[in-house]
Amino acid sequence: MKYKTIYLRRGKDESLKRFHPWVFSGAIDRADEKLEEGDIVKVVDANSQFIALGHYQIGSIAVRVLSFEERDIDESFWLERLQAALDVRRSIGVAGRQDNTTYRLVHGEGDNLPGLVIDMYGGTAVMQAHSVGMHLCRLQVAEALKTVMGERLTAIYYKSETTLPYKASLGQENGFIYGASQSDVALENGLRFHIDWLRGQKTGFFVDQRDNRSLLEQYSMGRNVLNMFCYTGGFSVYALRGGARLVHSVDSSAKAVELVNANVELNFPQDDRHKAYAEDAFKYLDQMETGAYDLIILDPPAFAKHKDALKNALRGYTKLNAKAFEKIHSGGILFTFSCSQAVNKDQFRLAVFTAAAMARRSVRILHQLHQPADHPINIYHPEGEYLKGLVLYVE
């Protein structure tokens, strides 16, 4: 198959030769034909030697690499990549279990499929494209997915309305591109959750906190738990199963509060240990009684979606954590997270340390947390590590 060719400037191929999966616009010298966003292109060095194949896009990241081998990007390519992704999930024990039907099947660059995310919720796959190229290939991906998953797959919901570049003017609408779902309930480690893939954030659930929710369960026995930015209430449900004395869930969204109540009711019907509040996080922390909680979860939405917002984001993390340190009961445990890709581990840690010093609390690190194994990080693409977390003991 013939693809349009992009020629790199001399000396601009080093990162690609180390298998980094992005070509930046400043590295490109010229193309042999007019390029359209979403084209599959061949990337060559200044001496016309093949380097990679990838999706072309407008922006600072000009090409997302699909293959470092010269081959056709065809049905067999998608089948191989998706089968490899499923094999990884089976080998790490998140796929094929009776008590867990919720996992990430494809994690972009981590599965050598940049721009593509697929989350499994029971028999429903929720597919998300983050590039025009992946959007144009969505039906090929869907066909390959049906083959790889077989009878376990009953529906594919395509949810890319908010993730595609808005300037591409694709007019994309969310909807089923295969089958339909009879139920919105999926299992995670034996717990049941309503998955709102129609209107919910991301693909409908924060799959990336599964292992961290399990860890929280271990610390919940007999504790008063506050779950800030609760969204669907994943941490709250695990805390209840872990034997928490009480669990309070807080989110500024009334819709999220409805969802967390529904998920608690699904697993612990009429359990009076749980209450949910539609309230601004900072306002709630300001007004709550000091020492009311001895286990607090801070899992805010991304404070920095790009580098320009970094300074304000770090200020936000410091302020939020300082308030939690100030209010948590002595001997309490704080689970605190950042999902901002623009904030690295060291920057987040410094923000939290600064907050501890501001609150004048003695703090120990119990665990350093990150994304789970079904959100793998390509070793050549360290930017893929986006979730950072700390579990802290506060005297």
C-alpha cells in the first residue's frame, strides 16, 4: 500500500530511532504530497530511509506512530494489535474473570495504538478516538474488535464527541456502532457499578483507580471516610465493603451525587453509613469540623490539561491538600491524587509536601501510587505516566 511521505530535517530523527512514538511538527522538512489530517503517512529521514508509519495531524505533535516496521495498516494490523492488548490483560489477570468485567483493553501509546482508548464494561466496549486518524479508522477497529473479543462482545459504543480536535470539524456524535447494551452495570472486583457511558466523564467510569480503590478498602475498617470529588463513588463503595464506620461522598455535580447513591444502593441497599452531598470541595473542607474524618480521599479532576496551566494547578493542589492536612484527625490517612499529565511526580509531591508544611503536620508516606497495569506505559514514551498518588499517615 502506498502512503504519502514525510521527510524529516537532518538530525531530527534521533527520538524516533529510540522508538518514541511522536513526530513533532518542527522536525518535518517537507512532504511529497498535500497532507490531510488523519492521513496514514510514511516518515523517512533526510536520506529517505524508512523510519515509521503513523497518523498525520495538525498541531505540535504532527505524527503519532503506528508502526516502526514498513507494512500495510490493514485488517491484519488491527487484529494483531488488539489481540496483543487482550493477551496483556489476560496475563495480568484483569480480563476473563467472573468477578471483574471492567478493564481498559487499549491504552493509546501504551498498547502501540496512539490516539485510541477502549474500555470494557461487561459485554460493552466503549471506544474513544483522540486523533482524527483513529476516528477515520474506527470501523476497521470495530471489526477487528468483534473478531478478537468474539461472543463476549455484545456492543461497541463510540464516544469521541469531546475528545477529537474541535478544529477538525468532524461533526462526530456519540452512539453505538455495533449492537446495543441491555444493562449499564459492570463488575469490578466483585462490586457492581452503573456505568454512564452516554453522559459520563471519560468512558463513563474511572477504570484507572481500580487498584487504588482496593488498597483503600484495606484501610477503611472502623474509619470515618470522606471521599472528595467522588464522581461515581468508586472509593465510597470500596470503603463500605472494607468496614468503614461512615462514608461521606462529596461532588459539585448533583448528577454525580445521584450516581454515587445509585452505586451504593446497588451494593449496600439501605445502608445508613453513607451520605452524599452536592457541594464545592473547598467550601466543604472549609466548613467541616476538624477531626471529623480519619480517612480522606482527594481525587480531583485534572487541574492542568496543558503546560500553560501548570503554575495554577500546582497552587491548587497545594491549597487543597493543605486544607485536608489541617482538618484530618490525628492518626488519619490521606489518599491524594493528580491525574494531570502536565504535572509530573516530583512536582505533585512537592505541592503535597508544601501543603503538609503549611499545615504543620507530621506526615509519613505509606504508598506511592500510579495507574494500574491495564493502563501500561510504553517504555519509550514516559509521557504516558499520568496518574500520581500518595497514601500518607498524618499524626
